[in-house]
Amino acid sequence: MVTVNVSLGDQSIRTVDSGWKMFVSPHARTILARHERVQNRMENVVEIKNLCVEYRGRRGASAVKLAVNNLTLNVRAGEVFGFLGPNGAGKTTTMNVLLGFLNATGGAACLFGVNVREPIARQRIGYLPELTYYYKFLTAEELLRFYARIFGIPRGEADRRIDALLKLVELEPARKRPIKTYSKGMQQRVGLAQALINNPDLLILDEPTSGLDPLGRMKVREIIQRLKNEGKTVFFSSHELGEVETVCDRVAIINQGKLKVEGRVGDLVAQYQCDLERIFLKIVGYQPQPAL
Ligand SMILES: Nc1ncnc2c1ncn2[C@@H]1O[C@H](COP(=O)(O)OP(=O)(O)OP(=O)(O)O)[C@@H](O)[C@H]1O
Ligand SMILES: [Mg+2]
């Protein structure tokens, strides 16, 4: 329920979301409707509308790959949103558009209401790439200080954030060791700390648990849960459907660049009468082979 306060000259109206339209003048109604639209828009941290991305072949080659096909998707503030799809479905490509690494060939995408073509749209985001390539001779502490400097975070504040983040990702004991001596799980966690150094409101994580053992996955899941509790929005891709089911508020499944299903995990499970993994397999057209 949304309470709206609007001042119209000397007339002040306080009204409650549902049914307010019945009690106010047409003029007030117009203003309140505008206010409501703005509020709704602000609730969508990520807005993707009719997005298309084509990859063209090399010069001279005519082949065009439509990696994202008319995708429309919204992620609301404070949500943990699972972006699912088989290999090659278009998840990383979509994220690359949000991050400004790639231009869409059609449609549009906004972060916090700002078109992703504007660099300022990315001011409040943190990003963990699918594959991380860090300077492996740096320690975790040095790497985080490097990123803090890129964001222009003052030294004292950077020190505080680095301490807190290394604690969060449980790398405190290894903070002075070069990253090249880290296991895969530790590297993934240093990547998460890097994604959080600017205290972003939106996290875009491309397969944050890929290649991790069950304990590593559990730790990443706990971190995502803590970020959600802090009010952050998390948009992440994953192939680990069991964990997606436990951590996500909503999911979208795409296949060959197209949105196939979107909704709250509980609603989808109730609708399809099976778990997320089976829903996924159904949607991507998996047919069980008869036993030999
Ligand atoms: N630079 C590129 N040039 C040409 N085609 C590309 C390029 N990058 C991706 N593709 C193609 O676009 C499609 C979508 O790829 P994308 O990497 O977005 O999928 P994904 O859903 O992230 O897959 P995965 O789960 O394997 O990470 C695939 O068919 C892929 O081969
Ligand atoms: Mg990918």
C-alpha cells in the first residue's frame, strides 16, 4: 500500500493508494497519477524493453546471430532476480548491454530510470564478470585499493570498506597473499568484494557460483542474502537452479534470446507443479531419452 502526499496550492491531499481516484478532483487526479507513475518507474531498477542484440559476422560475412530477441524484463528495487537460460541463451549479452559494453540493435534498457547509453546510468552498480581476470600478483587488499582509487573513494573510507568487505567474503586471513595463490572459490569471492567496493545499489553478477564447491556456493548465497537484507538489488545469472530457487524472489528463463517464463519462484512451481529444474528443462525443450 502506498501513501501519497501531494500539495496543490493551498490544498493538501493525503491519500492512500487503492481507490484514491474516487475522492479527488480531476486536477488532483492528474497530479497523483503522474506521481504514481514516477513511483512505479522508480521501483524498477532494471528496465529492459523489446531489447534486440545482433552479432554480425566478420566484414564480408553475411551471417547475423540474433543473441537477444525482443526481450522485455523489469527488476524491482530490493529484489534478488535470477536470470536463467541454457548456454548461449543470451544472458551475458543482455548484461553486457546493461553495462554499456555492447550497444543494442533494437529496443532499450534503463538502470534507475536512465538509459544505459548514458554512462551515469552505471554510477550505482557493481559487476562481477563471468570470467575474472585480475592482476594476479596483487593481494586482495591491493586489488580492492586499486578499484577504490578508480572510484575516487578517499583513503580512510577505502580502508574501512576494504576491511568490511574482506570480512564479508571471508578473505581476511588471506588479504596479504597474492591472488595467484587463491583457489577458484577465493578468486570468486575477491571478485564479489571488488563488485561491492563502490557500495552499489544494484549488483549484476554473471554466474557468481560457477565452478564453486557446495560450501563456496553456500557462502556466495549467504552474501547475496545479506546484500538483499541491506536493501540492494541483485540481478544474477546462474545454472544452479536449486540455489536459485532458494535465494531468488523472481526469475526469468530465456532461450535463444527470447523470454520464455518470468515470475515468482513459488508461483511458477505452483503453476507448473514441479521444481525449477523441471520447469527449466520443459522450457528449453528437453525430451527424456527412453532407457536402452
Ligand atoms: N562476440 C560475439 N560474437 C558473435 N556471437 C556471439 C558473441 N558473443 C556471444 N555470441 C553468441 O550469442 C549467443 C548468446 O551468447 P551469451 O554469451 O550471451 O550466452 P549466455 O546465456 O551468457 O551463455 P552461457 O550460459 O554459456 O554463459 C550465443 O549463440 C553466442 O555464441
Ligand atoms: Mg554467459
